Amino acid sequence: MNVYTTDKIRNVVILGHGGAGKTSLVESMAYLSGITSRLGNVAEGNTVSDFDKEEVKRKFSISTSMVPIIWGDTKINILDTPGYFDFVGEAEEAAAAADAAIIVVNGKNGVEVGTEKAWDLCEKYKLPRFFYVSNMDYDNASYREVVEKLTELYGKKIAPLFLPIRENEKFVGYVNVVKMAARRYVNKNEKVECEIPDYSREYLDRYRENLLEAVAETSEEFMDRYFSGEEFSEAEIVAALHANVSDCSIVPVTMGASLNLQGIVILLDDIVSYMPSPESRRIAGVNMKTKEIFEADYNFAKAKSAFIFKTIVDPFIGKYSLIKIASGVIKSDDVLYNEAKDTEDRISKLYVLEGSRTIEVKELHAGDIGAIGKLNASTGDTLSTKANPIAYGKIEVSTPYTYKRYRAKVKGEEDKIAQALAKMAQEDLTLKVVNDGENRQTLLYGMGDQHLDIIASQLLTKYKVEMTLEKPKVAFRETIRKSSDVDSKYKKQSGGHGQYGHVKMRFSPLGDLEKAYEFSQEVVGGAVPKNYFPAVEKGIQESVTKGPLAGYPVVGVKAVLYDGSYHPVDSSEMAFKTAAIQAFKKGFMDANPVLLEPIASLKVLVPDKYTGDIMGDLNKRRGRVLGMNPDHKGNTIVEADIPMSELYGYSTQLRSMTGGSGTYSYEFVRYEQAPGDVQEREIEARQKAGEE
């Protein structure tokens, strides 16, 4: 592959709702640019960008893939991202590396939740963007409805560059709003000039007016010309569009039918014409030696630096770090310094990825995207030189809140699974493995149930180990509500020395659930010698790890040793410790023991129209709504306290109630007494598990 300079590079992320047609669009681009000799199809599982076994099986994208499209003298690095919300981390990583975006909208389904989420992601990274309305060859596709909905959502920024020509419900051509000319398709993607249909005139005039208004706003001279009724030339409109798209003040809407290759050539031309090259984008890091701001700005003349925006770990092809060059020119044989790991690596080979295929390149200029194999580095790390050690900000990805317990299906494969998951977590920043020692379980965190199921499936296909996912145990606690007074004697006689320990103890609520216990003694006259006090405390310390009620850790107990007796020969530390353990068991059960359940502080962000459904569901889950605040963007933030045990399955329920538009986050805040029925159910379940 040739070397491309910064001005000849476009980095474009493809975003949109699941099933909108993103991968089909990328496939048609790959075919038209000559990467493939045959047009692949998602249904047949033979596309360039969906190459993973799970993607082929499930017929949707799971991870971001890169396809460099050479169009004329320009290289367009296309980043094809998944649209399903469980894989949002992939889209977030790709958006952090892109300089522009194409948001794909299904012409048949219209604007969906994923469309709006894609817009929000573009806003976060200030990405210039296009809307591409796909599936225009479908009978019930409506370009006009999509444009109207987008205008309703985002206002005058929306600028349709085309109008479809439809005859007998078929997509047969288009009108170019910039050129004021019409084209009719013959043989799928070939086209000939034709008359502008009369029925298009009304919308054409309206769209043209919007476009000219936006162009006029780019300068005072244009504004004067616009008001005096002067026409702008095509070149002036194109130049103004380039400026407006780059500063996000205009969002063009284009269209096509990917499987028929219609509208794709125009889209590729428009990417080159209107979307910015990296040299017009800004990026800054910190020089770790001087502590000064390093304004890289994709300048090839500055000290070399790059950041890793994605990691690919595959048991067959190995590990690749996907990099975006932020400054300078990186060549094979360069020695690069990783500030985060404090390591230096000599790069033997530089690659460009084309789906699953690696293409070796000699060098990559500022703004370009490539890959380095077998690098000791993680996503978010910066590569630079030891003379100029640079660090860029870490990539922000969504926090995973859905979790399940996992076990190895075959005993003895726990280590294999742990190693495989560690590799998968390098690839997927929204995957977390947490060891819950208290409940003796290992938890797998992800973005949703589907995410976790696919992780389990990939574990089997890629690493040949199988795990089962199940409902996690909840970390309950035990405490007491009343006081008790206990007399406990441990006496054992067996040949020679016996065992004798005798304690009288009081137990009462401590009033502090942060501490497990507090021990003190009020022994008078040496009834229990001082040297046995630590043994008594040790007995209490051991007892609180597993409470007598249901085997959960104990919190908030005050234990006072006030009397007892000893035997000058038979007493020992062991005997007093055992007497204290017996005293604790009896004293705890006599002092109105209760189970405490963990409570989370939950925040749910939903469009206003779903607020009632959310409230009803939270009530069913024993949630207490504390407040509702508008975010002034048509959403409500519902704040509630909810038992952690009731959050199981919440992600799936929230998506089904809100069509995927609701999001939530939570954090543990405190323990509260569990209601009687919950307590009974839990104690019974623990007893049954103990018997088994």
C-alpha cells in the first residue's frame, strides 16, 4: 500500500442503530474501491468487516473493524462499528480515533434510538458528520420522513444534499440539490441524466433554500449576496459546505441502496470533498519530561507520537495494537517509548488492517491509522520517543453494570478461563472480571445479558473452554437488634490435661454497621486471667466471619466479657477461644438477629414519556424513588434507592421498556434490614445449600 500524507487521509467512523445497514455500506465501498472482486453479504457471512466466527453466526457486528478505502488519491480509513448497545465500548473507541462520522439510518425503519446515541457520541468528540439513509430500494423506505425527523431533532443543521426519484414505489434515481440536476439509474449503479420530476420541485426548493441559507452564513459577503438575490456558484457552495461540515454547523443527508451499489460513489466523493483531513483537527497531550502541553495537532513535522485506541487479541493471529499517529511519521524499525509502562520497543513491522487481513507498510504519517503486532501495551497507552515522552488522555468507555456469576463447566479449567478472559478484557474495555472472595464467586461484568452470552460463546470458539453463567449471590450481612447475656462453659476431660474455659458475656448492637465488632472486658478480681482476653477476642473475631443466622459476615456487634472462671491446670487459650465462639453463637441468636441487604443508589436516564413505566417497575423491585430531575434535553433522571438483589436482569428490562433509549448507573451506598419474606427465603436457601 502507498504512503499517504496527512492531507490525503480521511478517518471516518460508521455509526448507527443495529441493523441499519452499516456493514453492507462498508462492503459496497470495499467492492467499488477494488478491495473485493465480489460483493459480500451479511446474511451469507462473507463481508470484509464482519469476519469473526460469532459475527458470521449471529449476522451482526460485535467488534470494530477497519477497512482502508483508496478513493482517487485519498485514503479513507473506514471504522465499522457495532450498532447494538451491548457493544457500545467498540463504537466509543472508534469515535475517539475518527475525524468524522457517517450515521447510517435505515430508510425503512427511520430514526431509531441508536441514531440518537450515535449523534450524542459525535457531539462528545465534536465529529463532523453525514447522515446516510440506507435501503432506499425497499418499497416502504421514506427519505422525506427521515429528513423531517432529523430536522425536528437537530434543527436547521440538517441539510439534505439529494432527493430520491421514485416510480411505482421503486427507487429509480435522485436529484442533486447542489447541482440542481437529476440522474436516473440504469443497470443498478450506472446512471444517466434526466429531467427533475415536477413532484420533487416543492421539496427541492425547500432543501435548496436551507442549503443556501447555511452557505450565506459562512461570511458577510455571502450574506449580502444572498439577500440581494444573487446565486452562488457550485464551487462556492462546495467550499462553504466543506467549512460548514468541518465545524459541525451543517450535517448533510445523503442516501443510497448499498446492495445495488446506488449512492455509494457519490458518498465516497462527498467524504473526500466535504469531510476534514486530520490536519484540520486538534489533539494535545502532555510532555512528561517538561510537564508542558504538547500540541500535536496531527502535524507530521513534530516529534513522533501515537495513541493506541484499540487492541485485538486473537489466539490464532496474535495481538495487534491499533494506533492513530498524532504527530510525526512512524516507520518500521522505529524505537517507541511507552510512558505508561515505562518500556521501549523496537517496531519490526507496521501494518494496515483490512478487515482480518494485515498489509505491511513502511511508514505512517500523522493522522493515519495502522497497527503494530506483539506490543507490550494496552488500549489508551501513548507511544512516543524517550527524548519527547508524551501522554494523551485515556479513552473513555461506558461502565459495565450487568454482572453474572461464572463457573468452569469442566472442573480444573478455572485457570484457563481466567487467562482467556484476561486476554478478552484487553480487547474489550467494557468487560470486567471481579473476584468476590466473600461469597466465593467470580463475577463477569458486561454491558448487558447479550454481551455476557457472546463472551461465553467466544470463550468456547476461540479458547476451547466452556463456562456457565448464573445468577450471582448477593452479599448479605447479619447483625442483632437487641441485647443478650450468655454464660458459656467449655469443658473437656480426656486422659492427662483437660480443657476448661468459662466466659460470661453480653452482646448488644454497636450502632456502627461499618465495623464487624467491638470487644471490651469488664472482668473484676481476675475471674478470667488477663492472658486469656486475646483468646476470647480471637473467638469473636473468628465467629463474625460467618454468622449463625445464614452464614453471612456479621456487622455491628458489641461484645463485652464481664465474668467467667478458669482452671489452673486445664485452662488454655484454645479452651477460652472455643468458649467465646459458643457464647457468640448463643448470644447472637438470643439478640433478635436480622439479615441486612445491600442497597444501591440508582440513577436512570430515560426520555420523559417512559417515566411512568420506570416508576412502576422500580416500585415492583422494592425501589424508593428519591427524586426526578429533567436534563433539559427531553429526558428525566430518576434517582432511587434499590436493593442490589433487585437489580438482577434490570438492563434487559430497562431496554425493553424504553426501546433501548434508557440508561442506568448505580453504586453501593449502605446496608438496610431485609424484609421478613426476603430474610426467610434467604435463610431457607442457605440451609438447603448447606445440606447439599
